[in-house]
Amino acid sequence: MKKINVAIVGASGYSGEELLRLLQRHEHCELKVITSRQYAGQPLEKAMPRFIGSDLSFSAPDIEQIIATCDVAFLALPHGLAAEYALPLAKSGVIVIDISADFRLKSPARYKEYYQADHPAPELLSTVVYGLPERYRAAIKNANIIACPGCYPTSAILPCAPLLATGLVSPQGIAVVSMSGVTGAGRKVDLPYLFPECNESLRAYKPFGHRHLPEIEQELAFAAGIDAVNINFIPHLVPVSRGINSTILLNAESGCTLERIAEVYHQAYDNDPFVRVLAPGSCSDTKYVTMTNFCDIGFNLDLHTGKVILTGAIDNLTKGASGQAIQDMNIRFGLPETSGLL
Amino acid sequence: MKKINVAIVGASGYSGEELLRLLQRHEHCELKVITSRQYAGQPLEKAMPRFIGSDLSFSAPDIEQIIATCDVAFLALPHGLAAEYALPLAKSGVIVIDISADFRLKSPARYKEYYQADHPAPELLSTVVYGLPERYRAAIKNANIIACPGCYPTSAILPCAPLLATGLVSPQGIAVVSMSGVTGAGRKVDLPYLFPECNESLRAYKPFGHRHLPEIEQELAFAAGIDAVNINFIPHLVPVSRGINSTILLNAESGCTLERIAEVYHQAYDNDPFVRVLAPGSCSDTKYVTMTNFCDIGFNLDLHTGKVILTGAIDNLTKGASGQAIQDMNIRFGLPETSGLL
Amino acid sequence: MKKINVAIVGASGYSGEELLRLLQRHEHCELKVITSRQYAGQPLEKAMPRFIGSDLSFSAPDIEQIIATCDVAFLALPHGLAAEYALPLAKSGVIVIDISADFRLKSPARYKEYYQADHPAPELLSTVVYGLPERYRAAIKNANIIACPGCYPTSAILPCAPLLATGLVSPQGIAVVSMSGVTGAGRKVDLPYLFPECNESLRAYKPFGHRHLPEIEQELAFAAGIDAVNINFIPHLVPVSRGINSTILLNAESGCTLERIAEVYHQAYDNDPFVRVLAPGSCSDTKYVTMTNFCDIGFNLDLHTGKVILTGAIDNLTKGASGQAIQDMNIRFGLPETSGLL
Amino acid sequence: MKKINVAIVGASGYSGEELLRLLQRHEHCELKVITSRQYAGQPLEKAMPRFIGSDLSFSAPDIEQIIATCDVAFLALPHGLAAEYALPLAKSGVIVIDISADFRLKSPARYKEYYQADHPAPELLSTVVYGLPERYRAAIKNANIIACPGCYPTSAILPCAPLLATGLVSPQGIAVVSMSGVTGAGRKVDLPYLFPECNESLRAYKPFGHRHLPEIEQELAFAAGIDAVNINFIPHLVPVSRGINSTILLNAESGCTLERIAEVYHQAYDNDPFVRVLAPGSCSDTKYVTMTNFCDIGFNLDLHTGKVILTGAIDNLTKGASGQAIQDMNIRFGLPETSGLL
């Protein structure tokens, strides 16, 4: 079988590093180009000692080179910049899997509201597919630009969507309270992310208006089949390297029982290799999913308040970013969905 | 000034250790008796190497000895057992400051519901004072048995109570989502609390029906001036040693603004030495309160959903247990409230 | 290709869990039997939620069943007990890969000195092969009982042995100072391993006489070609879950330079897939090897004191236990040495 | 009693923050001036939320202002810069307690060798006192410039010095292997100190030639009464916020027994309030000294190799920097040595 030739554009951050880690052992891929402005010209093993022994080297990003040599390009770039690469690459037939936020929102107005800039390529939005395989597998098969979901949204949408779709819970009054490990902030050299500032620290940040909020709202509205939902999304930074746990409160609708929830989940996810639904009444634990592409879902029903309480756990760098991107690639190229991910 | 003679009953857990740490340097106290069944007969410095150089020794608990030598007894015992000590001690004039859960709930029925046992001393409940100084300072001054609040409740009640009392927020639909360090589980030698089981782990547990739930509900109902409130309380275990952060969602009532919240807090807490209200729009961070008796309160208003989002941070062993107990003692014995706590 | 049928005896500890994680995705293996007294009868996914979705179940250990169904048995048992299984299994033709300490020492006398018991099967010692592939690959190919090296010894022997063999360093005066993550203590439910006892803690333990000492001494003596060496081995417990770093001081012999050390290492390890020699003057970092089977080796030369300073980093559960065991199996069964390990 | 008026010059790092924490509750001190170029003009509570409620503000450093208002100035500045302040302040009668490295080495040549710059004020070196109270208490009483020891040196010198002074151990062949928490790197916003780069990481760095090496060698030579010693000093970075543990190997001289070591220590340290000598055969644990000014010393004798194995544990920010500086101030100003430190 011919190998897929792969480019990683912007490979020097934590998502890029995770792409490298996973693609290196992906039997159907060959890493052709890995770019980094910061490390251009440096051997990978020098810039990232995790990869000692690798014979790859970073190059400066060069769109023509990628077009000439690659079948697929993963963009692990800051938002705004990703679109600049996506357009020419996609035009030339390179499949684009974008890990940035540039193409996640369908509405340019929402993009502008949350990213304080005009959308860089609004004309592409209608053709882009939101790369959450469990929701959009069929469309991913034919997509030319795939917008990889954000980490927090993945941990919230997977637990909520099937219940909203069946009406077991209300789209009104949803609260997503999430905790993230520090790699979620990227390899950002900034005071709040120093070890002594994060260790033994628990803190909410951006308790409303976080950039992942409109993405979650968009997908929950789609799932519920309504125009819009307004939710609370409150992220927290906690001292782990990897892992997100989202705890989600939703209003149970009449007829909602643990048994019904279990049925709905099993119907939704029994054929999904990376979603694991826990036993009724359990809660997810990030330590069981870190370094994997799994999303674990726990569910509880609090009769005292009429709330369904969901928990979703993922590794923010794997199912929350690079693993999911590879899952998308596998689907797009007709490979087994789990290739390189187990 | 004559020193207060102090007993710590059940000093071998984390709360007991914190009492020892704080009382050792309390200028108005003398530790007369420290008991532990497990360590009876052992020098403190041997059982707890943090106290190398101390000449204290653990003894087996002996009520008569405490009555004969002490003015105050801190009970750091499992629930159920604490009441057995409280009764005879209080009868003999020893002031009892109970860190267990035995006297926190005013309703024996609620106690039975959550602790699966008849209340051990229902006849005392009416005279016991709930030892949250910021709410019950006057009563603490004359109390003979003081029930120290639980750690989670402290982090939730202090942020919520003043807003409920003024009607800026509704008592309906409150959700308290809390994260706790592992000392919150006590010095319990059990698999889930091993380092490798907690490190790099984020997990909700007891997402409804936790024993601190009725305590929070009781105090929020008192604050709101109504009979009962039903809330969600969802605790999480996260890999820090010390610290609780509670993030609380409440429905804003009309007229609720950041300015009004700030006013209410300043009115409520300006004279309280251990409550620190952050600037509007800020979130608390446990690292600024660990190893202190402070409770930091942050507040936000999400106009998009009409929610007030509060954050409360404490050290679970200090303001959440032993520090608060000493604050209660200071009040009860007419000492400066901050003695031994700054 | 016919799959190798595998038993894991004593699969409920951290080494057992790591064997399960690795063997589950090993394309040439089939897990036939996993035993645990504690979890016998329980589905794996219930006892260890990391494996949700697995259809394996724990059984009580049954030697006959293993003989009837398996080609290889990994023993992840306490020392003393392992030998009881090794003997009948090996006799019946099941290849035994023992992760315990029972067969690591060639000398029953040394075993007795350090394990306070007579060696359980001294007659087997001469036929057992010490399962460090980089030193004993040829013998492993034909071994029926393979004694997997200890975690600390692996991190110390791999850096030291080639230099001792060539005489670049002296066998006299070696000091191995090691730091280990807490999984190194096993899944032992004991006070010193609780999260709050390990977090924010740095401590040496057993600064002489640790059970891994005679094992290191044995192998360093073999490498140096002398009867015995006396070394210092000082282990420390530090708050990471996985990872060992050993920092080793050795006396440089005349002619020892960084260049010569590099040459010796490259000659020794260039064909070893799991040993990575860092650039001269570098130090290893466990975070680049955790969750891998690599051993990273750094080397420095301090002219000021005439010491060679080596650092060796491994994941204690992978290269330090279960990964190495699988590497041994791969070699023994003629598979590519890296099968299931990249 | 008149309060001592205090300046902290360069208060924005971790040592400065620890000085602020400790001096705020020091009953005999008044913080008059706290300087920071970075935060000049900002309220302390805004720049460092740990100090919410404080009415202090940072100012730009102004030597004249300090001279006009302060009795003592703590310099928490980068090396090189500290000397620029020390000279004019000391001349004007302000007692200088320097936490930087500028005055620790008696030899300008050694300074130049390790700091790659000419010593900024060699003429002062003879009058400066090395601020390790347990060694130089008498001189500190009259010093005008006190050079606070480095963190690593404190943890190494206190265990070694008395044994060297009595000849129980040899000054030849000493190896100091240390582990430090990440605050030891200062509040340096640099990639290697990000949480995900430190968490789950164990690594040696600067395995020879570290700037604390000549300081340790100087003091051990003084203790041994010889001109010079050459030692190995190998620091490691480990994932704790605070704490240093040094494990030290020394050659036992004849007559060296655990009993003799204990005697020597008790003679040396029985009157020192901040040195705690553990029971023979014990090892120190940083968790028992963090947030305190204690240095815990453990000692072992390995007859197998003839090595004395010492362990010394301190909090790098307290006994390793700011606590020790305050201890020096207490001594210099005739206060009880433990003022503000228990």
C-alpha cells in the first residue's frame, strides 16, 4: 500500500509534537515535511530531544514544497495564520487538516466576535467539515479542509450531543465546567504557565466568553436541532500536563432515566472505536485516557435537582487535537479509523 | 496573660497535624494533651517527623484527663465518634470545637439520611453553634460546642451567603462545582489516594449526595431566609496536596451588577480578617491561600446567560478545618481573631 | 503468522497493568490468561478502568491452565512466589519471563543476604538468563527462564557497562544516585505512598543495602571482568508517577575523554533499538522516555575531579520492567525486537 | 521597641516574594520600601495576588530614599547588580543583606571564573560576612554587609562542616548530589521551566561547574581547615515547587561511627534553632521543612563502601534564601534569632 505523504506545518508546539509522536509510528504515513519558523534548519532530535535518533529536520514553511511532495497537511498554527496556508494547499489538492480555530465556526460574525478579527477566508466556511468523526464521519470522507475541533469542545460535545438529539435533556441551562492540563495553553513561554505558578494551583479563567464557547454552542445547537443555545462554559487550569475533564449539568426532560441515557449512548457510540461509555453512575477519570485517543463518558442523574450530570475525559493533545486529526486523516484516506492510534 | 490549655483529640490525621502546626506557634495556647489511638505512647516527633524537636507525646484519649487539664478540646475524630467525646467534655465545662461532621446539621433527619446512622446526640443540636465566624461570630462568643464547617461548605457558603441574603441572586438553581486537593480525603490509606492514582488525574466523585451537600443547603437556605434550597454540589479530586476551589453558578436577579455585588461583599466582609474579595471580574487561585486561613472570593457576571459566577478558594486544612477551628477558639476566648493565624 | 499465546500471572499491579497495556496492542500476541488473586473473576475493565471495552477477565492463577494454553508466561509476582510458578511452567515448556527478583542474582548467598530467605530454586540459577537484551541478547534467544532486570539496575547498568568493559573508567568507587517515580513502589497501599506524602517531597531511602544493589554490583563486575565490585547505590523517591533517572559518578581512567566515551557507546549501542546515547556533555531527562522503552544515556567528564558523570533515564514500568520483558519475549520468539514497543 | 525599617530591593522574584511573606508578619519590622523595576508604581496586591489587602506598593529602586528611611536593605537582585547597591548603602550605614551571589566568594578570581566578569567590588570582600548563622554567628552580629549563602550550599555545608572540622570524614572525594524544586530557578520565564517541561521530569543539569560549586568548596575547605577542596556537585531539577535535598557521599575516616557523628552534630547544633539532626540512620525529607526555616540533617554509614552518607533538606526559598536572610537580620539587630521565622 502506498504511504500517505504528510506535512506538519507548525510542528514546534505541543500539538505538533504529539502529531510527530503519533505519525512516526503510523504504518501508512511518511513524514515528508515538518516546518517551524523557530527551529527551521534544525534536526528534530536537537529541537525536541524526545525524538533522539530521528533523521527528520525542521524546515521553514514552504507551500510549494508541500504541494509538490505531500498528500495531506496538518496545520498546527496560530489562528489567523492557518487560513493563509489552507487556501492554497486545498486549491492544489492537498488535504488540509487544520488544528487551529480558523474554520471551526460556521459563522464569520461569531468568529469576529470571539477572535477580534475578520474571518480570513469566509468563502471556504461552507465547504469545510468539522472534524469530529463521531458526528460527521460521512462528510469527513469527502472533505478537502477539515477543521479539527477544539479540546474543550470535544470533551463537551461528545457527552452532550446524543442526549440533546433525542430530547432526553433540554438545550436550555447547560453548564460545562472544565479542567485542563497545562499543555492546553500551548508551549507558551509566559509567567502563568511556569511550574511554580501552576503546581499546587487551582483556578478558573475566562469564566465566560472563552473562544471555545461559540464552538460548543454551535455544535450543541446542531445536535438539538435548534438555531442557537446559550450555555455556560467555565474552564479551569489545574496541575496536570495532559488531560481535560468536563463536568456538565443539563436539565433532564421527562422520561429521562439512567437506562434511557445508556441506551441512547450505546446507539450513538457502539461503533465508535474511541468513545467509551462508562457504567451508569460512574464518572470519568483523565488518567485512564491520557496518551490515548479515547473519550470516556460518565453519566449520572440527580433526582434531587432534576439534573443530568455528565463527565467527559480526553487527552487534550490526543483526542483533543492531534489524535483526532489523525483519526480524521484515517477516515479521509480510507484507512482503518484506528490506524496509528491504538 | 494566662495561656489556654488545649487538647487535640485524634491528632494523627491531616487536620490534627495542621492543628499541631498552628497551635505550636500560637502565643496564647499551650498544648497539654494530644491523643491518638494509633500513636499512643509515641513521641510526636517520631510519629510525625515534621515536628522533630517537639517534646510532646501522643496519649490514648482519656476524657477525665482532658477535663482535668484543658480549657478547650479540638475533636479531630471520625463522625459518630466525636459526639461521644463532645457530650462529657462540654458538660464538664471544656469548650468543644468539633472538626468532625457530627454537629454541623441542625436536622437529625438530614444527618441520618446522609450518614446512615441515627444522630448520636440530637439533644445537643440546638445549643451547638456552626463555627463559621463570618456568619455566626456573636454566637460563637458564647458557644460551648462549636461545629466547625466542612471544607467544601466553607468555600461555597462564604461566596454565596451575602448575595443570597440581599436577594441579588436566586436561591433556585445553584450549582457548586468544587475541586479539592488530596489531603481532603484525610490520611486514608486507600488505593484511590496513592500518588500514582491521583497524579495526572482529574475526576469528579459523588456528583450528587455528597455529605457536604446538606450542610451547604442548610446554610444557603438560612442565608436566603427560606426553608430549604436544592442545589447541585459536584466535588472533584485533583492532584494538589492542599486547596479547594469552588466555582459556583447562580441565577442573577434583576438589578444584579458587578458593582452591586462588590458593594454587598464589602459590606459583608470588610471587617473580616480572613475573607479577601478580589477585584470584580477576577477568579480566585488556591495557590494564594494555601498555608493561610484566607478565603479568596472572585465574582463575575455572565450577561449572556444571566449567571453570576463566583469562585471561592481556601486551604482545606486551614480555613477549611484547623485554621477555622482556631479562629473559633480565638473568638470564644476573647483573643484577637487572627492570633496564631497570620 | 501464528500468534503467541500469553499469560500474565499477577496482573493487578503496575507492572501487570503495563504488560496489559503493551500486549493488548502487540500484533503477534494474544492474551490468553491474566491472573490476579485479588481480582479473580472480575472483568478487566471493571478492575482497571483504563481497559474499558476489553473482554478479558481475571482468573485465579492456575498453572495447569497456563501450561495447556500458553506459550509464554510473564510473572509479575512478589519475589519468593515467582519461583513457585517458574519451575513447573518451565518444565512444561512454557517460556517464563520473570519480572520479580527471584532469578536476577546468580549467587544464592547474595539472595539470602538481601531477601532474608533461602533462594527458592537455586538449581535453576545456572540456566536462567538475565534479561537485559543489550548485554545478553544471544543467550536470551535460547533461554527458558528469563530474569527481567530491576528498574534501577537497568538505568545504571546500561550506562556503565560498556565503559567498564573497555577500562575507560574504574570499577572502584562507583556511586549510583537514583531518583524514582512512585509507581516504582508498586501498587502498595501504604502511608508513605499516599499522594500528600509524596507530592512536594524529596527523600532518599535505603541509602545502602537496597535489594537492587547486589544486582547492579553483579552486572558491573561482569562488565568489568572482575569478581566483585562494591558500589554505593542511593535511591530517592520523587513526585513523578513514572521514570527513573540515575546519576552515576565513576573514576575516569587515563585516556578517558568525551570522544572516547562516545566511541565506546556507539560501538556498544548503535544496533540497539532502545538505547539512545545523547550528545557529549548532555544529561538525560526522564520526560523524553516515559511511556517508551528507551533508555537515554548522557555523559560528562569533570576534569576538576577526574570523574565521569553518567545519567541514565528510563520509564521504570517500561524499559524498567514490562517493556523490557516484552523485548525479551520478542527476542526469544524470533520477532522483531521492537514489536509492540514503538 | 522601635521597629526596624526595612527595604527589599528587587522584590518581584520568588525570593523577594518570600521576604515579603515573612517580613509582613515579623513583629519587629516595618516594610518601608519595596522596589521592582518591572512593577514600579503598582500596588503589591495587584502585582502579587498572594498579598491581597496589603497597602504596600512597588517603587523604582532609589538608593537615596532607602538611605533616608531604612535600617536594613535586603538585596534580591541579579548578581553583578547587587554590588552596585551594596556599596553606597553600606557606606551610609544601612545594613546590607545580600541574597545575590556577589559577595559569597572570598576570591575575586574564583568569582571571575564562575561568573565570567570581574568582581564588581573586590575591596569589600574582606569585610563581608558569609551569612550562615550556624557557622558565623559572631561575625554576623557586627557585619555591615552580609552575603546570604546560596540555596544548594546551605543544604550541603550544614551537614558536612562539623564532620570535616572534627576529621571524622575526609575532605577528599566528596560528592554532593542535589535535587531542587523549580522556584530555585527564579521566576524566570523560560521554556525549561514551563509546567509541562518540569512536571513528570527528572534531570541533572550543569553536572560540573555550577556557580554554587566554588561556594561549597570554599566553605568545606574552611571547615576542614585546609586551603582547598575539589568536590563534585551535581544539581537536579525535579517537579516540586519548593525544597532542596542534598545527598552527600564522604569518605569515612577511621574512628567514624554513627555514634560519633551524632555526638559531633549535637555539639555543633544543639543550640541552633533551625538545624534539626535526625535519628541515626534516617534520611531527610523536604516535605517536613518546606515553608519553614529548618535544615534537617540525616546521616548514615555504609560500612560496605566506607562512605558516610548525609542528607540535608531545606526550603530553598526560606532557609535557602529569604528565611536565612531574616535570621541574619535578627542576629545583626540583636533580636531573638527565631523572630518571624516560627
